[in-house]
Amino acid sequence: MLKLYGYWRSSAAYRVRIALNYKGLEAEQVSVHLVKEGGEQHKADYAKLNPQELVPAFIDTDSGDTSGEFVLSQSLAIIEYLDEKYPEMALLPQNMQQRAIVRSMAMSIACEMHPLNNLKVLQYLAKELNVDDDAKSSWYHHWIHEGFGALEKQLEAHAGQFCFGDSVTLADLCLVPQVYNANRFKVDLQSYSNIVRITHNCNQLGAFVDAMPEHQDDAT
Amino acid sequence: MLKLYGYWRSSAAYRVRIALNYKGLEAEQVSVHLVKEGGEQHKADYAKLNPQELVPAFIDTDSGDTSGEFVLSQSLAIIEYLDEKYPEMALLPQNMQQRAIVRSMAMSIACEMHPLNNLKVLQYLAKELNVDDDAKSSWYHHWIHEGFGALEKQLEAHAGQFCFGDSVTLADLCLVPQVYNANRFKVDLQSYSNIVRITHNCNQLGAFVDAMPEHQDDAT
């Protein structure tokens, strides 16, 4: 049995939801409210499960792990695990170089963009550095434009219907939640024609639609 | 032939240098000075190679890629590629669950800590948000303590001589440069006993010693 601890608006949980849907895997979804009462991710029970006090956390009770439940954090590590355990509907190309490019594109979002714009960072800017809403918005927009500007150039070389050719990959699973998030913060993305086009293509697929934040049980 | 564009103080390039050394691979090293003249990573020639305008960038001229030179960015994607192409001295465990845990630990550094503390972010804080040196230092220390606090708990469950058991893995390649960086910013790490111990163990190995920033040709 698979279990995913997430939150409807978490981009990182959103990535894993798409992976599960794409592979047709059932997982119990547990909501961890990132804002209520200072954030449920900081409560003792959850912190024991994931000391990083972040979502997502993932459990596989049927991993063959001798210690019983196999607990994993970090969305890209979870998705690589799912892709190895359930190789149907592969999220990484078979070819070594192609696989590396897909990982590189995924990480250009996961290691350069998302970390600068997630909740804990925006909270730190406001609370500890007294950054006002306008400057916080500029911060957000700056990293989105820097990241998507570079990604758009990579896509010119590699994209087809999706980020890498005509199959859904790990890169698309990172792109779509980042675009969703950027739209929420009113970033104008229209100059990134590949990004807009690929996101549109992804969002025609049930796996992506069902994973959308507003379609989650904990959406408010 | 392998070629690595890096910079002596870049933690991400440092990770790749350790991987190359550990696997006994020769690579031509090209220095991209991240500070001089506004940063050589922003020059047109380099930006063409890596539109993210970050180090490292990596070239494999003997990849079998039909387009000739195979160019790759993002340190973890580069290291996974090296580990697949040169499987001797593996940097990821064979066991699927163990491999996932190693990736998770590596990403807890690469996706949560390093992105908040790298040069471009510290420059933005100072230049765009007028954050003074004390507050910038607090920012830096905050994310190091948050990240290492969580990692230390994961290490209690998984560490041996190294981050995962008694073999060097991708997690160690991320840990050691992050510790180096934290020491440079005078973060007191002594309460993280596993992190301190593992870093010490790693730094007994030639692969790690030769990759140290101060041992690079472009160190000043």
C-alpha cells in the first residue's frame, strides 16, 4: 500500500500526485495543512515521519524493506523510486543521455526555482527581513523569470509535445506545478511559448487534471 | 573526453569534482570565474553552453550522442550520468529502497539548503532588498541549521562511516561541499555529530581532498 502525505497547494506534492496518476497507482492521500495552527508539518508526529517538516512524505508498506514501512521524503527521490518500482509508463527515457537531460531540466526547476519561492522562504522574507508585499512579489517574479528564461532555451533544443520529445517525463511533472504556482503569483508567462504550450498539452491529460490543487480533497 | 566547467568555490562544481575523482575519471577543468567582471558565467559563450548561467556545466565528447558533444548542466544530473556511464565505484546503492534514501538525503541538501545560500541569492538579498551583512549571515545560518538539523536525524537512522552505511554515496558528495561552505560562513556545526564525523571520514579520502576548493588551479 502506498501513502502520500501532501497538501493541495504544495508544488512538490503536486509532482508526486501526477506521477501516481500517470502510472495508475492508488495511494492513500493524507493532508498536512501547511498554514493552519502554524503548520501541521511541524507537529511531532509528522516531524518524526519527515524530520525536514516538509511535504510530501511517502510511505510504501510493501517495499520488501525488512524494517516494515518504507518512508521517503523529497519529491524527486519519491518519483525516481516510483519509476524504478513501477517501470510501466516510464517517466525517464531509456537512453542514458536523454535521461540525463530530463533530470537536468527537472532539477533546473526543483533546485533553482521552487526552493526560492516556497512557503517557508516567503514567510522568512516577510517575518525576519520585513520585506513588504511588493518586494516579496518582485523576489518571486525574479526567480521565475530567471529559471523559465533558461528552461525555455533548453526546451527549444529538446521539446516536442512535452518537455523532452513527445512523451511525458519527470521534467513535465516539475514544470506544470511550477507554472501553476507562477500563475497564482500573477507572473506573465506568455513570452515562454514552449512552457505555455507544453503546460497546455500536459493539462489535457487526466493524470495532470486529477492532480491539480483545486481537485484535491483538502482544497479550500 | 570529459570536460567540467566549474569554479573553485562552487559547491555544485565541488560535488562533481569529487565524483570524477572517486571514479578515477580524467576531465579537463575549465574555470568560470563567478565574481570577476560581474561573473564570467553570464558571458555569451558560456550562456550558450548553459542557459542557466550557472556552474557546473559538463561536456562528454564521447557520449555516442549523434549531435556530437553532449552538454549537461545541474550537478546531480551530471553525477547520475557519470554513475550510469561509469558504474565502477558506484555512488548509489544497488537496492532500490537504499538508492531512494541516498537520493533523498542528497536532495535535502541540493533542493533545500544550497539553493538558498548560493551566490546569486546572497547578491539579491544585498543589492535588491538592502539586507545588511548581519541579516544576510542570519539568513545563511538559518537555512544551514534547518537543513542540517533534519539531515542529522536521517543520519542517525542510516549512517555508518558515511551518510549511508560504509560506502561513499551521492549523499556524501553533497554533504562535504555544504559543510565546507557552512564553515566558510562560520556556522557552528559541533552539535551535528554525525555530519561532523562523516565529513571528517570523507576528507581522509584522496578523492575528496583533491576536490577541495583550495586545491583547484583557480583558487585565489
